[in-house]
Amino acid sequence: MEYYIVSQDERIVDYEEPAGIAKTVDQRMLRNEESRAQLEHTILQFYTQGKGEYIDFIERPVPLLSDSLKTIFDRYQPHIYYKLVVLADIKQMKQTLYWIAVPDTLACLSEESEWHKNGSLKTPVLDSRKVGHYKIFKISDSMADFIVVDLDVAESILRYNPKGIRLKTIDVRRF
């Protein structure tokens, strides 16, 4: 199997960012089921500046998927936790749907992975036995918080000509 890290295309610098999302939602909150349950009854709406493009993947401060990208994820891994986020552009009187995505987290790194001295992941190498049947997931052994997809999902993403997404190959140790 082949796997890819989904990341935001840094070449697109003028994109619509949700103002104030970091004050409301953070990665620690999303990792905890109790905290996610509190979010269920919260309407998440953030304003934008109306000066940029609406890209399909916003990486930080929390991963946000466009509605189209969420549809693809649902097709391959239907039990991912999602929370609706509305980006509102007051100037253009426009609302755009995005989704906070929290896939399952797997301890799936191979012993061949390389680490920086500070403990952060330098070069991830996946252990195919630990990944199992997952097509979309996060890596628990890493301080980095990124989404990983398999080849099927990556091909589907590329087929619909996404805006603002990069896919980076991850090495896999097969047994």
C-alpha cells in the first residue's frame, strides 16, 4: 500500500482563513471525546476577510475540509468524527461549509522512523501491519498532527482537481 500526508499547499497564500478559530477550538480539545461532545451543541461560525480563495484543505490551527473533500473522506472511512464549521464573508453575503475532521489515531510508526533530537518526527515510516484496514487516519506516535490517506483516497482527491492540497508520500515498511 501507498500512503500520503495531506497538507495545505503553501503556494496559495491568499486563502480565506477563519478568524478566531484558534480561540474556540484547539487540537487537544479534538483528541478528547468529552471535549468533542461539548462541541456538539455549539454552532461554529467564523468570519473571513473576503480577500482570498476558498481552498479545499486548511491545515492550521485545526484541519478543515471543504464539503467536497469531506464527501470523498466519507466514501472511504465513514466513521470519522466531523464538526460543521461555517465560514461567513459579510462583504459578499456568502457562507461556505467546512468540516473539522478527526480521524482515528493509530500507533503505526515503524522502528525505522527517524526523529529529531527534540523528539519531533523527522521521517515517518509506517508499519503496514499496524495500519490495518484504515484508509484515513492520524499518527499517534508523533507530535505532528497530520492526516494520512491511502492510495485510493489520494487518487479520488486528485480526480476532482482540488484547490490548496498537497499529498506527500510516506515510506511504508511491509512485512
